[in-house]
Amino acid sequence: MRDGYDVVVIGGGAAGLSGALALGRSRRSVLVVDDGTPRNATAGRMQNVLTNDGVPPAELSATGRAEVARYGVELVDATVVSAVRSDPPTGGIGFTVALADGRSVAARRLLLTTGLVDELPEVVGLAGRWGRDVLHCPYSHGWEVRDSAVGILATGPTAAHQALLFRQLTDDVVLFTHTGPALSPTDAERLAARGVTVVTGEVTEVVVTDDRLTGVRLASGEVVARQALAVTPRLRARADLLAGLGLAPEEFEVAGTVFGDRVPADPRGATALPGVWVAGNVTDPVATVTVAIAAGTTVGGQLNADLVTEDTDRAVARRNAAAQEDAAGAIDPETARYWDALYAEQKRRWSGKPNVRLVEEAAELPAGTALDLGCGEGADAIWLARRGWRVTAVDVSITALRRSAAEAVRAGVADLIDFQRHDLDRTFPAGEFDLVSAQFLQTPLEFSRQRVLRAAARAVAPGGRLLVVEHGAFPPWARGHHPEHRFLTPEEILALLDLDPADWVTERLDAPSREATGADGETGTLLDSRVLVRRRGPA
């Protein structure tokens, strides 16, 4: 589990997994958090689900989890205890989601698919039969009780309608008036016309024999033989965690009767709170599994479009900021032209793989904040972000930064990388970082290497590290270089940094070699100069 995601989906049922699938296929970073308490846990089979009719709910969940995982969606079995707004300093909308086990993650968007809770009438034995022979929906369960003796437990004004729906499936239907309102003359006439028997009096118990419902006991003591009982539960949205966001459910009404509550949203699934989206029974209490799947797909697509808009707005802002920096003289025109021309020569200048020395040194480090100086096409920054680091990635080339930003979006880590344009000879990114990486800051142009490397050291937070890697020799395939050019040794690089031994520890000072392939396919051995130093932390 990483520190941050484009979308955290809370609830791993049909709607949540469907939304995660749409987002994963759009190359979004997605975490699905599920507490393992689905509404249909007691149901043995799902019905009326095309291509999955009769499939156990757990099987649909397992298949769905495997499908979304193929697209990089992460799943965690946990309980969310809170979600609060915590907009990132880089701009946009953001949230912090806290789990019961103490972990927390950041999210640019939230998708709530927590479903609902069925609050059943208080009748002895009824809850224990829920989802088996105590039912609520003729479309989900009616076929399975066709030609059976079915009872309807009236608790509201829709009981007569429910009785007529089940009458379509069986000739033997009894409506128990229980705590429901008196039948209107019209309803009584319609029920009588269809042969539905009406039994007055309150029901106190469902009778079970050999693990089967066999009857309904009235307050009078009379038992009416039945094989199934249909009830209308109160539908309560599982939305308590939204209280910290100031978002509350509203009453859910049908024909003037309140059946429970729901989280209100527009047809796209967007709530009144920017960044929070909903799908499935938490917002549509009467949605079936099929409808929930469709809603999840719809909301997933809308969420991705919302994030694309935000990503594009950020890119425009960065581009405008870069233009303003150019106008203010923060970027040397000759330097910018040189590096942009170099990147423009090829669609991809580098391999797309992270620098091997960075991987060697940072693979075991705990994720924190990182500064990538001279990020090029973003391979190092993306590798770090995939491991949970929050990265500030710097380059002077607009072409390189655009390629980096596009690769970060494709990798699903754009929210973890802040791309900045700097001519390091003139400006340096602000802040302190747990890791500062200066990989191959070598150029044929005039460049104040010593001043830049010392600035890099000053940017290291207490307890953090500075990694400097430079070429130790020309590659075997290099042509046209000056024969007397000399590369700095690791010891000379360390001397340039002029670090106080009381504040710094040297962890690596060596010149390792590696095998590499040139642009035209030539292979050879390359020599690197590596310096890794750690700034001492507080005593």
C-alpha cells in the first residue's frame, strides 16, 4: 500500500469493483478498501444478473478482485474509520483516509460504495432467516419461491403492492397486516380479486423447523403455515465516515413514504462535496447488482475525466509559470535551447529505466520526500513515486518535463511528483528532502557544478541523504571528445561539497562499473563516480 492514490474506493462490492475497473483501465492509481461485510453476505446466490445468474456473491467478488488487480488496482481488507479533507500543497483537491489499523493514505478523490444496512422488523427469529427464506425483492428471490406459500409482512403502505408482485409467482400469498397501516378499500379489493388472503394482527415470531421456515406466529398464538416471508426493511446508507467531511445522508422517499436514507448525488455520481463521489446502494438504495455494476462503471469514467481536467489545468499552470520564469530571466536561453534540442532529436532520449545507482542506494530506504535534480524523462522520479516517495523533479528542458509528466500520468503516479523547471545555475527548488539525487549533472556548457552540488547538500533534511553520481570516464563508443578531458574522482566530488564531518557521514565513496548499450547498439563497460553522504539527524 502506497502513501497516496488518484482514487481511494471505500467498499469492494459490485459498484466499487466496477468503478475501480474503469479507473484502472484508465491507468489511474486506485486503492480499494473493503471491510468484508457485504449486504448480500447471507444470500446463497445472486439472481437476475446476466451471465452470472445463480452465482454466489463471494464468487463475483473474487472474480472482480482478480480482474481489477490485472490493471494495477490495489486491494486491502480493512475498515475505514475516517476521511478528512487535506488538499495537497501542489494544488487540487485531496483527502486523508484513516484505517482502523492505524495506517492512512492520501487520495485525490474518494469513491464511496459502502452500500447500505437492512434494518429488519423486530420479529423473533426473522433476522436469522434473512437472505434465505425471509426475502424482500421479487426480482432477486421471487423465482426461487415460485409456487410456494409466501407471506407478506406489512410495515408500510407498499405491502399491498409487494403482495401483488409475489402473486405473479405463486397462487398462495398471505398478507399479514402486522404494524402496517389499514388497507385502503381499493387495495383490499385488488388483493381479493387476485386471491390474496389478508390476516390481521401482529406477527411475533417466525417458526423454523429443520432449518426451514415453516410458519408465522401471531400475537394470538395462531401459527399460519408459510414457506417464505417477504418484508420491507428500512434502508440505511453506510455513510457515517462522511460526517468528518460535512456530508450527511438525506431521507429516501418513494411515493411520499420514507424507506430509509441515501447519500445524495447528481446523475454522474458527484456529491455536493467536490472530490467525493458515490455509486451503488449508498446513493441508490433500490439498485440491484446489475444496476450497481453499471453505476460503478459510469462513475469511474466520470472520475477519470474529472482528474484529467485537473491534470491538464496543472500542466497549463506549469507551462505558464515556466514562460513567466523565462521572461524574468530565471532560465538561460542558450541552456534551454541546447537541452530542448537534445531531447527533440529522439522520441525517447533515455531507456526509461531508473539509474542503477539510485536503485542500489534507495531500494531499501523508507519512502519520504525526494529531490531529483536533472530528472530528464522522469524514470528516476517515477521509480521513486511508485515506491511511495513524494518527488520534486527538476529539469531545465520543457521537452523533458513534458515527457516526464506524461509518463507519470501513464504510470499512475502524477499525484506524487511535482515537476518544476529550473536552470540550476540561476534558481534552486525550495524545501528540504529526505533524499536528494544528482545523477550525471554533466554538460558541455558552462555550469557551476560546485555551487549547485553545495546547494543540493543544503537541501538535505536532517537524517537525509545526498547521492551524487557522475561519469568516471567516456563510454567506449564516444567520439569527438577532447583526449585530455579528465573526469572527477569520487574523492574530488566529495571535496567539492566541502561538508563538515561533524554534520555529515560518508556512506559510499567508490567508482563502480556497469555494462551498458549505446544509442547505436554498441555495448561496453562504463565507469561511475559515486558519492553517498548522510546528514546527521538530531541527537
